[in-house]
Amino acid sequence: MREQRLAEVFVELADTLVEEFDVIDFLQTLTERCVELVDTDAAGLMLDDQRGHLQVVAYTDESARLLELFELQRAEGPCLDCFATGEAIANIDLTASRSRWPVFTEAALGSGYAYSHALPLRLRRQVLGALNLFSVEGRALTDEHLAVARGMADIATIGLLHERALRDQVVLAEQLQTALHSRIVIEQAKGVLSAQAGIGVGEAFTRMRTHARRSGAQLMTVAEAVVTGTLDDGDIRPVVDSA
């Protein structure tokens, strides 16, 4: 069953040959599938904004988002080193990493994480960003799990570069910049919907994403509608568990 699921996920991530390629949804799926298939509890992803600055564009929960933002603000941590070198920094026991990243380590431990792993989104010498994985339990990832995570990061890189090959570097730079702007609008929409419906921001994001998929709309379009008041909590139905 695991082998079958792996095959399904790799096909899902490789399916970028669509007219409306949604970068945010694609990278969000990547982080979620990493947590599903690799022995980790949270994930976050940073992309280069084409101006030499990393920005957080996808994450599985708020604690991962805040830790990634903290890492950027303090300019210290494995994800930054991974991006700078283009090399994976895996199986970091955070209880033993204080001398290497003192500020980041304390923040990560304070968030309840015991292990950290950073993988580059890299093809040859070109590095587009970095994927951070966090584990609550103090155990290292197996070689198999690391291979799966690397494979998914590689597919994400190829998917992004595929857009560059189709459209050219200028368009991709604009697309990535739009993706970063989209994340800001999505964060605003999460807050609006959370306040309207009396739910957590995580649930608000899930409802917006599900509504986008049900209606065939871009996630950004749904978020803008929530912010402007065109859509409200009455229009966006709760997600029903089919189990």
C-alpha cells in the first residue's frame, strides 16, 4: 500500500502540464505529502523571490510557519544554510545544535520539535528554495524516508523550472512574485474567515482551499473574494469528513 501511495503522490506532483499552474497549491501539496509519507510532523517551504531573498510560501501548520518566519527574521537556521550551499542538512538533533544555530534551536525546541531536516529545491547548480521538515520525536529519518523527501523536492524543482522553460525566466519571476503576493492575501483571508466563522486559521485555510477546488477557482481568487466580502463564511461550507 505504501508503494502504491508513493506512486500516486509522485504522479500527482509531476502533473504540472496544465494551463493554469497554481504554484501555491502545488507547493502546499508538496509540504502536506512530505508529512504524510516521511516520518515527520510538520513542513515549511521557502522560495527565492528572484531578488536573492527567501520567502515562506507553504507550510503544514502555524507552528511551522512561525518558525520559518523566525528563521528568516534572525537570518539563522538549517533552511538558510541549505539554500546557501545547495546541500541537504538532514537528521539534525536540535538538542545538540545550539552551538551551530543558537537562536533558531531554542525557538524550534520551544515549538516542540526535536529533529530538523532541510532539503534544497535544486537542479544542478540552480537552487530555487529549500524545504524544511520537523519531527517531534527525537529520532532520525531512515535513508528511505530521506530518499522520498529528496525525490519530492526534486519533482517540485522540475515543476517550477518547467514553467520557466515554457514561458521564459521573466514570466516565472513574475509568477513567483505573484505567488508571494498571493500568500499575503491568503493570510489576510484566513484571518477574516476565522473571525467570521469563529474557527481557527488552519480550518479557515482548509475551507478556502476546498471551496476553490469544488468551484474550480484559483485559491487566490477565493482569498480575494473573502477579503473584499464577496464571499463569507456562509458561502464557504465546512469540510465534511467522508470517512
